[in-house]
Amino acid sequence: MLDTLRRILEAVDRATSLNTALNIIVHEVKRAIGADVCSVWLTDTERREHVLLATDGLPTSEVGRLRIPLNRGLIGRVAERFDILNLDDAPKHPCYLSIQHSAEAPYHGFLGVPIILHRKVLGVLVLRRRMPQRFADEELTFVVTLAVQLAGAIALARSSGELSGVPTPSGLPSRFLAGIAAAPGVGIGTAYVVYPTADLDAVPDKPCPETAAEIDAFRAAVDGVEQDLGRVCSRLRGMLRDEDQALFDAWRLMLRSDTFLGATITRIEAGNWAQGALRETVTELLAEFDRMDDTYLRERGADVRDLGRQVLLRLQPADAQQHEFPAQTVLVGDEISAMQIASVPRERLAALVSRAGSVSSHVAILARGMGIPTAVGVQDLPVSRLEGRPVIVDGYRGRVYVQPTAVVSAEYRRLVIEERAFSAELDTLRGQPAETTDGYSLPLYVNTGLVVEQRPAGGDEAAGIGLYRTELPFMIRDRFPGEETQVEHYRKVLQSVAPKPVNIRTLDVGGDKSLPYFPTEEPNPFLGWRGIRFTRDHPEIFGTQVRAMLRAAIGLDNLQLLLPMITTVDELDDALLRIQRAVDELLEQGHPVRMPPVGLMIEVPAAVYQAQILARRVSFLSVGTNDLTQYLLAVDRNNARVAALYDEFHPAVLRALVQVVEAARAEGREVSVCGELAGDPKATPLLLGMGVHSLSMSAGSLLRVKGVVRSMSRSRARELLREALGCESGESVRRLLTDALEEIGLGGLVRVGR
């Protein structure tokens, strides 16, 4: 039945309306299973009833007319218990409800499957048979799969008002598609759907009769894409900060790397044509990126895929299309590339919405740099049905409103006006110190980690670089970079903000994010050979990197070393010994190096409980809230099924942070917080109240966090912390902080979309 299921799902995805999709399902499912009736019932909690929405087998005149009281009958039982009901003789069941004039009397076999989205029952998919016979397991799983697909279509129709005659629940919270907030702001406009113009997966293998000509064609395609990147980069200059501009340099280096360019040419020389060789290379690189646990690095796989498509486009020449973009374009797609973003005139680009992606995807990075409201990871986004529809994107909460009501539209237009005034107010903070109303200074740093850094984003506003990731330069090469190469790279980074400090994290790769030239396979990479565990087992790699950092800092003295994924005291002692050994060796060789401050990242629960012992051995602690939250709550935030459980305001996370700060204070050590929590204005009062010494975040968050710091006293922050620690849920903490920001006139940071 797999082919039948695939065919039905493809037809549903192409449907231009919910009514069409429902008719496809009831007709095709009835035929595939051999049922006598297939119906879809909508659960309307406001009117407290279940409404027949579509049917094949019952009179079509009953659609929209036939209604059952909420949670009554067999359909009500399925909806109330969120459970499947499979009966051979439905009339004998104690919950059976006879419906006059419904033509149900002759039917005995019954299968009811709830249609569920985000733990809410939207309706029930029902099949009936005249004979007293239960439905087989294979038939049941077939129907369950379709019910899951149907949930997204019903949710969209409910939010857009397509369910004529069936009222949608009142109020803003129930009228949106939920995603991940990737770039703040509100965008109001018309959906313009983009899609991949080249399908790498569809490229077959073919023999290559003329190797030299095929290689020349491939090189020409790469040259063309590189030129396109240059033009896009020039076009966006002035809109993007230097760090975001550096993304294009990173992509150029990927194009020219041996793992991309060299590997493809090798495959062509082995006999495959250019397009097939390109597909093999991209597939191999994607597999490497997909194994990575680090979100920032895993998302670079999307960059490789996009570059591969662009090269394939050059190998498959087609007439260029002239796009007519709406005056206020909301760019929508399963995935959105940098090229697609750049193709829209900036004055017409209102917002971005993507079914895929996370806060560290290339779309999110560029969107934040360009100031475009963005929601990514919108799992229930019916991309094929959105073209030309009015859309509102709430980039603060990751919400997407399709065909919003007049009330919703008016509310958001009012908020847009407030937001513009608020943004102008935030701009006045440029150059002002991050200091509380009672004179406490809280340094704000930036996180970064691109291949080329001339002048990192936020360099003028930030106190320095709080986290510099060193992984990407290792990943775009076909071998470990040598010491001299690393010295040159780190020197540029350190010079870019000197004399401000730079926290450079040692190599954080391993089984979960293996290098192309150092592959590893592990059954559970999330808990595997990564971070300090990897470099401890390879002291030659660790030693080379540390020596390069020490040499790069000569005469600048703004280097601070950061050790990732520390779990035990032994790991830390071993790393410190090797750093001291590198200092001694370089001094013996005549290099005037100095022992830099060394810190460690608190990312695992074990480090929280040993924080005081660890702090005794280092100069400072840096809390990586993204990983710490993930490990504390056992939630992969990039897994759509459990992402809603990922909550950095969870009481357990807050108490862990308090414990780390208190342990560090006992040893006279400072604590920095990096990760998304550091850049969330709602969290700023809590971190201030805890006594955190500095925060490190993306550059786009600096002014927002500074606005909170400059509007609050430490004593008030401590009060809020005490109240927050008394809360029993993350949502309660969030409400407390939202109200507190409203009180001091900073509701514009959080109230959009409430």
C-alpha cells in the first residue's frame, strides 16, 4: 500500500484548497481499503460539536449539516480519548450513538482515527463497513499516516477562514502556524513561493566520454556561481554587517575547497559526468554535516546543498525568468537560499518563512543581518497552497498568520507602528555603556565563527568576542590545517577587535560532527566522542591548535582560551597541562608568548555539579545554555516532535545557572553566558540578578539586551530572580518577565504577537 499512500499524499500536497484535499482523501482511502464509507469529521470546540466535513458513502447533502454533540458517540470517544477505535460491530458498543437520517444504520465495521496537531484533536477520520469486520493492522496504519498529513491542512484552513460556516476560535493565539523565531520583527505582505530550481537528487550517473571537456564545464559552472556570489555580496553591501558579509567569503572557500571542487573533479576523472559527480560530492558532504550535533555547523549543510544546486543550474542552462515580486513580498519555501533572498529588491522584501531551518541556519543569519522578520521550522507550512495569499509573519514568536482576519491585521499594523518607534529609540543606545540604573556594568560580547573575519559584527558596540568557534576552518579543507595556516587565521581574528578580548574555543568536533578527512561512526553521537574528548585523544591536533593561538596573540595579548565539553576534572587537568607545555615549548623556541586566561564551557549537568572544583583551576567559566538546556531536559531542539519541550526558562535550567554562578563566586571567578539565552531580552533581568559577569550573543541582539540593562537596577533584577525561582514552569517565568519589561516601557521587545 506504500505506493498508494505516496500517490494520495502527492495529490493532497498539490490540492489548492482544503475541500479538494478532503475529497481526494475520502475517495482514495475508501477505494484503497475497500471500505463502504470514508468520512472526515471536524471537532468544533466552540460550538461543542463534531461536524461532517467530507464523505464518500454518506449522502453529500449531509456535509456541513450532520452534527454530533462534542465527545458523544463513537466519534466523540475517539476525540475525547485521543485514541484509535477499531470495532467489528459498532452498534453493540456502549458509546454508539444512532443518528437519524444519517444512513449509518446498515454499517457495522468501524474505524475512527483522531486527527491531532500539537496535542489538540482537530477532527476524526472515520471508515465504515457493512459487514461486521475489524480493519486490519495494515489498513489501520495506512489511515493513521493520512490523518497525520490531514492535520496540517485542517490547521491552515481553520487559521485562514477557509472552513466556511465553521467558526474559528477567537483570539490571536489560535490563528497561526507555529515555527521558530529566527529574526525579530513583524512582516505583513503577500506570499511569494520559491522552490529549488535544480534537483540534485534526480541527477543520474552517466559515462563521461570526454573527461577534459566535462571538467572544463564543471570549472566554468563553479566560476559562474562564484561570480554570482560576488554580485550578491556587492548588492547587499551596506545592508549587512561585516560578519554577515563574511558568509559569502565562506561560501567561496567552500566552492574552491578540495572536498567540493577537488572531489568532484576526481569523480569526473573516474568516469562520471559532471552532474553525477557533483551529486555524489554533495551527497557525501551532506552526510558528514548531518551527523554533527552542533547546530551552527550542522546548518552549514544547507549551504553545501544550495551551492550544489547553483552549480547544477550552471550545468543545466535555462532561460532566466523575470520575477514579478509583490510590493510587500513574504518569501515562502521549504528552504530558502541566499540567492533567492538577494533576488528580491530589499524595499519589497517584508518577511521570510521557511518550513526547514533553525536559528543558526544561513537564512536566519542573513535575515537577522538584514533586519527581515523571519520564522523558520514551520513544520505544518503547506507551501504549495500559499502563493498570493496575504500573510503576517511574527518574527518574535515564530508565528505565521495566513489570510488573517481584519482584527488580527489591524492589531499587527498597530504593532508595526509601535515597533518602528521602538527601534528608533533603541538606535539612540549606540555608543552608550551597558550599565544598569544603579551603575553596574555588564559587558556584552558577540559570538562568531566564520572563516573570514575582517571586522566582526557588532565590533563597535561589543566589548569583544565572547565565543569564537574554530570548527569551520577545519571542515572546508581536505586535511587538518597546519600550524602556520592557523596562526594566520587566528591573528586576523584577534587583530579585528584588538585590544578587546577574544575567547577562542578549541576544536569542538568528534563523532557527532566528524571532519570529511577524519570520519567516525558512533551509535549515539550526541553522547559520544566530541569536544575535549576528541582532542584529548589526539594531543597532536590540540597541541598544534594551541601553539597557533599563542603565536597569533604575540603583541596583542587579547587571547583567552576556552575549552569545550568538559565533564571531568581529569579532562581539565590534562588540557591545562598541555597548554602549559605549549607555552614552555614556544618560549624555549624564542617566541615571546604568554600564558593566556583559560576558561571552560559549562555544557553538561556533570559540570554544573562540579562547578566549584572546576572553577578553582581556571580563570573563568562560560555557560553554553543551548547545550546545557538540551542535556538537562533531554530534548533535541531541532527535532520537530519534541522541540516544544526545549525551554531555556525551565526552572531546572535557571537553578542550574544559579548554582554555577554561586560556585564560581566562591572561588572568585567570573561567569559568562553565551547562547540564545544571553541574547534574549526577557532573560536579561534574571542573568543580572544572578550576578553573571558578561553576556555573549549574536550581534543583532546587542541593542535589545543593552536596552534592558540600561533600564533596570540590579536590586530589581534580584527581586525578579527570586520570583522566577518560585515559578513551577517555564511559561510562568516567561509571563513574569514579559510583565516586568512592560512595566519599564520595554514591552516592544516581547509583546508582539501576544
